[in-house]
Amino acid sequence: MTERPTSTRSIRKGGRQLLMATNRRVYVNENDGRGRVGSNQSNTTEYDSKNSTFNWSTNIGNAKATSVDVNGVVEEKYSDSNGTPLKNLVFKQLDKSPIEVHVRCIFMRVGEIDTLNERYYAEILFEASWEEPRLKGTPNEPFNEEIDWTPQLELLNGIGELNDTIAYSVCYDHQGLATVTEHHKVKGTLWERMELHYFPFDLQDLSLSITTSRSSKEMVFVKNLRQPSGANRRVFTDEQEWYLFEHVDIETKEEIEEYLDDGYNHSVVICSCHAARKFGYFIWNAYFLIFLITSASFATFPIPLANISGRVQISCTLLLTSITFRWLCNKALP
């Protein structure tokens, strides 16, 4: 029997996995605002890793007083040897709004759902899209994930080794705005807490939890409204026991990582599809047989009171039958 994770905290502390690339590919699609992966041009040009990624604005102007530090504005007054003020330098860091990363999730294949060990197997396509100002109006400029900005995604509920393939695509709209899409194809076993309060009429959520090492002040997850998410029901291998819905819920929230000392919130996105258990099998093969065994206990009433040994024999037989049947059901029930 495979080892069962004890709690969500053990998964997040021990199983948090950085989504690293095994195969990197970059595609460029011009004049396509739908964000699809293009294959018109392959770019392999490398950039100088010494180029700066962020630009901090410097404003030179007049100031009235000496050193002032209010809301990120630092003013320093410099003077020459005679005490005559030369110029006032004002360094101001503008408050930048966080980058919106639009996410989309497609469950391409859902495998066996193990409710006993609270895990399931799936092949998932996860896409994260954002606007890249550096590539605006430059369709011939390639995207380099080594020096350009990326969301740095991390998987929270992965179990064991996962096969993750990453590819990048760039598309331009009619205004020349560049949208970069990071495609993740994740294949492996994922952990999910199973709710069995309404067994066998239960509805389970099969989710993919992804976070980022960047703070919420730098980036936030947003649901992609242009390209819908979904689940493929045609290749559902556990179809005899479960019914898979095509709808996928995307929930975004912010959490503080307990084992990080930075004190910042980190954006988390949870993509969930839903599977309903087909209760007919358990109704006829479990509950109905239990009902028959229980009903057989009324057979002791027609036996005369003088035949006590016969009553005891039937009662013990029914008791041992119910215990044996329970042992058999425990192997199949979660």
C-alpha cells in the first residue's frame, strides 16, 4: 500500500515543487490576439545575461528642505565647500501595480481516483499569460525566459516525481502589444482531500494548486475569461465508477507562507474539476445485501420458544455473516 500523506501541511512543506522546464520551446505568432500557440517562427537567439530587467526612475528637481523620507520618496540636498546648495536630487520609486497573470487550466486526462489514499492521477495543461512591454511593437524580437520576466510557478499538491514540460509562445494584437504565454503540461499523481460525508452520493473536487515565489505586490493570478478552462471526458479511465463534469472552477487567493520570513502574501490559484460517484454499484452490492442480512433476523420469531438452541444458532449465524460481509466491504469501500 502506498504511503498516505498526513495533512496538507506535510504536502506543502515536503512536496512543494518548482515547475522547472524539461523541454523549452518558444513560438511567435504575429497578429493573433487569441493567445494560441503559434509555430510560424522558432527563436533561439540568446541575450546577454548582464542586461538589466527592471528600470527605476530617477527625478531631478527642486526641493525645499533637507533629507525627507516619506512614502518611498528620498530627498538629499548636496552643498559645496562654501555651503552653497548645488542641486537637489530626488529619488522616487513609483508604486507599480502588480502584473496580472491570466491563468487557464485544461484537464486533458483524469486517471484513477484513489479515495482511500486521497490522491488521483491526471494529465493537465496549465497556461499563464501576461503582457510583456519590452516586446511591444517588435515582432522580430525573441522572448528569452532566462532574462525576461516569468511568474516562477510552484506546484503545491504534487506527489513524487512529476513530468512537467514547459513551452513559451508570444502573440501580438493589432496594436502591437505582446502577450507571453507559459504552457505547462503536468503529468503525475496529485494529492486531494476526499470528502466522504455523503458516501456513496459524494461529489469530489480534483484540484491543481499552484503558487508563485513572487509576492502579491509584484504579481496576482486572474482567471482567463477569453479562453475557457475545461475537462476532457472522453479519456476518463475511471468512468465505470465516477462521472466527470466538464466544468472547471478557478479560485484565486492570497496566502502567507509559514516557512518564509519575508512576510509578504503570495498569490495562489486552485483549478478544480468535479467528479460524482456512481452510487448504483454500492446500492445493489453493499446496502441491499446488508438489508437482506438484517431482514433474515426476523426468521427467529416463528421458531417456538421451547427451541432455544435453534434461535441461538440462527442468531449466531446471522451475526457471523454480517461480520464477514463487513470485512469484504472494507476492502472496496473508502
